[in-house]
Amino acid sequence: MVDARGFSCPKPVMMVDEEIKKNNPSELVVLVDNRTAENNVSNHAESLGYKVTHEKEGRDFKLTLSK
Amino acid sequence: MKTKINPLIIVTGLVIGVAAVLLTKFGNPKNMGFCIACFIRDIAGTTKLHSAPVVQYLRPEIVGIVLGSAIMAFVSGEWRAKAGSSPAIRFILGFMVMVGALIFLGCPLRMVIRMGGGDLNAFVGLAGFVVGILIGVVFLKKGFGLKRNYDTANLDGLVLPVVLIILFVLFFMAWPALSQYVSDVKAGVEDAKNTTAFAISTSGPGSMHAPLFMALAVGLIVGVLAQKARICMVGGLRDVILFKNFNLLLGFVAIFVAVLVGNVVLGNFTGFSTQSQPIAHSSQVWNFLGMVIVGWGSCLLGGCPLRQLILAGEGNADSAITVIGMLVGAAFAHNFALAGGADPGMVDGAYKVFSLSANGKLAAICCLIALLIISCTNLKAEEN
């Protein structure tokens, strides 16, 4: 899991990118707390071939990346 | 990576470009329809944080941008009071970004507007800006990061917007007396007296402005759009370098195109040149280094001065601190003669270039050293 809550872009995208490059996970849960990070992480993950599902968790966003 | 383009970013860039040209037509200084750094400097002047007489005016555009962002964030449910991400470092980064911008004479947004106005010095600034971002990206890749922010009291996120509203209302109340004073001075009235608490420019860039409520309304529109589109001058170049993502860069390009076309249509465009450009100098080393500081500092902050205003409107108290850092930086830049100035122009048949003060040169070098120290000491912050 990548917990990028409290970080603003580009940090969340970089954290997700690093995790994907390091471990190439088939599923990855990402927590972010703002819509900019939600959109950026989602776009980046899709460009890397992941499907992304979005859930609202309180005031935060839980993204599940899978392929 | 394949870029997913948000059409709103292009619309926002075009609107900002057109708005900049129109604000200039209605009174703002040339090539300064918008300049976040210059406008914050003018606010520092009118509130007497510095006493440079030619740059004192409460720019309603700044108030409008922050409020527009706040309104849009409330409407879309994105408003959220957050704070606690390395506030003192953000303050000092805001301070240094302002010093760099005032050495160059413009924030990244004005740099693009100057480029669209035919000012070749701004292209030198762009080169410095790109280099600054490249340096920032190197440290981002090495793990640079400011700390996480956390939810805070709503009031924390409202401080900057509320203070700006109060300042604007007070300035509006003082406006009849202020404008009377300005016209008295211009008419040569001997005992002209400013009876208000605000300082006001009677000549120079601070005396040039579009009507109060027009500037406020344009600021509001830009704030609304910029919040929604997340336009950012630094983000545009940074995302291309980091992720090969061209989305934000299109906003940058759209502003340039709109300003260039707008200037041509209105007959303001006289070709590209480095000489005799409005409120600009052709001391290229300092144009370059000033924008290296702005690019590098903004990259570490995660956004350009415009983006900091938008984030502050969304309830981000750390960005509010950054804006206050810029305000204090502007005051220092003028109190200690660090800022750039216009080229003197033709003197005795030769074109004379502006020479930056020794203080300004020293400040620029100190900023670069401080940026290096901050960049090196905040690596791998997410692990803490």
C-alpha cells in the first residue's frame, strides 16, 4: 500500500511510480487526500496499464490499481 | 507516458492570456496584465511594508484569484483546511522565489506574458526557469520532499482569504481619498496630502491599474478556472521532465499564444527585442539566475506563485504561509535594494543596460546556496 495522504503533487505520483518500478505489483492500494493527487495518480497508473477503481474513504480517496 | 489532455487547461490558459491583454488595455502596466510577484510586491508597498514609491497599490487581482479559488473549492467540495507541511521552510522558499522574481522582474506567469509581448529578455528568463526546474527535479528524484500536511481547524485555512477581503474593503473605503490625492499630485497641487492609512503610487507601475472592480472580477474568473484546471507554470515543465506528461504545459503555451495574438490584434506588438522592453532589463546573467531561483524554489514548493494563491484559497494554510513569505520577500527586496529595475535605455547615443545592485547580486547567490542546503537536507522526507 502507498499512503500518500498529506502530500501534494508530484509526490504521490512519484511514490506510486517508485513502488510499481520496484515491485511491479498486480494490485496496489493508494491513499490520497486531494482530488488533484487522485486524478494524477489515476492517469499515471492507467498510462502504465493498470485499471483503477476509486472509493471515497471519509474525506480521503482510496484508489485500487490492478492489472 | 501517453498524456491525457484536459481541455479546461487550454481554455484556462487562453482566458488568462486574454485577461492579461485586456487588463493592460484598461490600465495595468505593459506586459503586466498579471504578475503574481509584482502584485504581491505592490500590496507590500501599499501596506507600507516597504517604501518604494512607484510600487504601491492594493492589486485586486490577487484578492480575486484567492477568493475565486476558495469559491470553486467550496462549490466542488474540495475545500479542506490543511497545514503542518514544513511551514518555516515554505516561508523561506516563498521569500526566495519572490527575491528571484523581483531580480528578473516577474513571476513565471509574467515571464510568459512578457514572451508574448515580444520581450526577448523573458526567453533568457525561461532558460533560467527551465534550469531551475531541472535542478529541482534532480532533488525530487533523489527523494526530496517537504513533510506531510494534516487536517487543521477550518479557521486556519480561512485566514488568508479573510485578511485579503478585509484589506480590499478597507482599500475600497479609502479609494475616493486615495484617487483624489493621486489626481492632485498629477495636477501639480502643491499641498496634496494622502489622508489615508495606505500608501499609493502617483507614478510608475504602481500608479497604472485597471478599474478596481474590473480587476477583482477578472481575478475571480481566473481563480475559479485555475482552481478547476490546476494550471501551474512550474508543474507544466516539471511534469514533462518527470512523467512526459504535457497536460499542464499546454496551459503555459495557451497563455503565450493568447497574449501574442491579443497584442497583435490590439496593435501593441512591435516585434521581438531585448531593448526598451516595458518594466524589464537586459542584464541577462541576472535575468537567468533570478529565474533559476524561481524555478528551483517553486519546484521544491510544488507549484508556482499562482498555484500557491490557488492552494491558499482551497484552505491550504502552508500555501498561505508561502504567500506571506513572498510578501515579506517583496518588502526585503525593496527595503534592501535587491530588486531589478528597467534599463535606463538610450543615454548619449548608446543603449544603457540596467545594473543590478551589489546587494541584489549577493542576495541571489545567498538564495542559490540556501536552495542547495534546503534541497540536500530534506531528502527522503516521506520515510520520517
